[in-house]
Amino acid sequence: MANSHNDADDVNTLDPVHDNKPSDNAEELEKTTAPYPHKKSADKAANIKKAVFALVLLIVLAVIAYGLYKSSQSSAPESITLQGQMQMKQTSIAAKVPGRIAQILVTEGDKVETGQQLIEMDSPEINAKVNQARAGLDAAQSQLDKAENGARPQEIAQAKAAWQANKAASDLAANTYERVNRLYQEGLMARQKRDEAYAKYLATQDQTEAARLQYDLALEGARSEDKSAANAQVAQVEAKLEEALVAKEEANLKSPIAGVVDNVIVSNGEVIGQGVPILTLVNTDDQWVVLNVTEDHLNRFAIGQQFTGTIPALSASNRSYTKTFTVYASSSLSDFATWRPTNNDDGFDVRTFEIKARPNTADARIRSGMSVLVDVDPQTTTAANPSQNSNPSQN
């Protein structure tokens, strides 16, 4: 019996069919049985880790790209905006003569033309000088007329009568002397009588000659020198009268230019002195803008160059008001406007220049003091930095 049991075991051990049967059943059981739940959870966690890693990687790349973008922006030159100011030619109107303001004929903002009356003044002193000069002119003219016209006919006749009377007396004295002289020669007359007759004869001759000369002067009139002096006196008094009339005209102030009344300083009834400003005028056709530009941007504003500026005061919300300007003057400002570096790496001292430019076409709406904004592109300017042009071998 023992042998039979062992034989049976050997048969079971050596039977391949019997040995493989449990394995086949296990494979069939694994195929027909669903996966376990813990395997699905592991796959899901792996997928989440992959998604998080990809998201972190994207965030890192975005941060790097943003940093590179900001770095490029910071290294790129930024546009510079300069602020200037509009100016106009301003004329102050002052009084040449003292007086009282009688009437102001214009107000601020009025447009005036050349020669238009602005102020009317009341000056009694000027009126008195005018009257005095006119009276002096009348007197001088009378003296000139007298010199030009000579003596009156009555004066000529009177001078002639005096000459003839003296001539008759002289003739009588001459005859008397001849008779007395003959009697003296015959010894009938004393020598004293003859000398007296002779002296009277000489006296009457002198009187006759003087009367004749007076008559000749009456006929001839005044001398040329007297006429010239009378003419000069008339011219002098005429000049004084003209001066007084000019002063009276200046009291009624007129505009020397065409422009706009900017400011009226005085009021009616005020007494003003000579040379005191009364009002100011601006010439709207004479406009320019003033800019302060450092010399590293100066080549953008060379004389004759043009640039565009924006005037905010005349700009609308949807449209900017721009003007084209042409540079006509450039001058350096004082040392207080010089920018100095804080260390050697900052470069050199940069001076500031005052730029003046006129608009190509004037605009009557522009007023003095309006701001002008000018954008300067640094790429169009050349920064004069000596360190950039230095020899590398010396660095």
C-alpha cells in the first residue's frame, strides 16, 4: 500500500496538465476581475503633478520674459518733453508831458490801429505855452513886416521936409557968411562977426547932411542885417509854438503800433507825471517761443531748424493744437543754469541754452505766457560724453 501511495504522488507530480491548471485559472480570473481602486488614484495623482509642473514652468517663463521686456524698455531712451513759453512784443505807452487823465478811449483787449487815439489828457500848462508862443509869433512877425516894408509914406515925407528945411538954412548961412566975409575984407566988419557967421554956416551944413541921410534911410528901408535878424526872430518863435503844439498833441496819446491793448494802468482823473507808463500794447503779429535746452539736445534746435510744438491752452480734448516753429536765436544762460555731475562717471558739465523760435504763421489767439510743449526724441540727439569717445588704451 505504501508503494501505491507514492506512485500516485509521482503521477500527480509528473502530470503537466495537473500542474498548469491552477495557473490557467488565475489568468482567467485576472482577466475577468476589474482593476483595484488604489491603482486609479495613483494615476490621477501623477497627472496632477505633471499639470502643476507645467503651470509652474509657464509662470517661470512668463516672469523671465517680462523681466527681459522691462529691461529692454529701461535701457531704451525715453522721449523728453520740453516746456517753453510764448512771448510777444510789448510796448509801454508813457506820457511825454504831465497832466490829468481826462478820458480813456480804449479798454483791455481792444484792437487798435497805428495813430488811433488812446488817452485824452487835460493840461492847462500846455495851453498857456501855446498862447504865449502865438503872441510872441505875432510880435516877431510885426517886426519883420516893418523891416520888409520900410518907413511909412508920412515918415518919408517928414524926413524930406526936415532935409529941405535944413538945406534952406544951410544956404542962408552960406550967403550970410559970404557977405560978412566981404565986409571983413573991406574993413567994415569985425573979425569976430565973420567967425561967428562961418561957424553957423558949418553947423547948418552938418544938420543938412544929417537930414539928407535920414531921408535916404526912409527911402531905402531897413538894412539886410536887420531883415535877417527879424526873420530869425520869427523862426525862433515859430519853433516854440510848434513845440507847444506838439506837446499838446502828445497829451492826446496815440498808438504807435497796431496791436491789442494788454493792460490799462491809470484811471480817469489821475494826475500823471512825465514818462509814467499809462498802458501797454502787444503786437500779436510779433510772436516767439522761449525754450531752455541743455546742450546735449542743442543740435535739435540749431538756428534755421524747425520743430513742432503743442499749445495746451488752445488744444481741445480730442484734438491738439500744434504749431511749426523756426529757430532764429540761441544764447547760453548764466552759470546758475549749468548742470554739474556728482561724480566722474556722470560725464561733464552741461550748460543750458535759451532758444527763441518764431511760428511760421502767427495766430491772433495766442497770448503771451501760454505754454508750448515740445517732444524731443533722444535718438535724434547726440549726447556729447567724452568718456564714450576716449581712447580705449587709456581706460
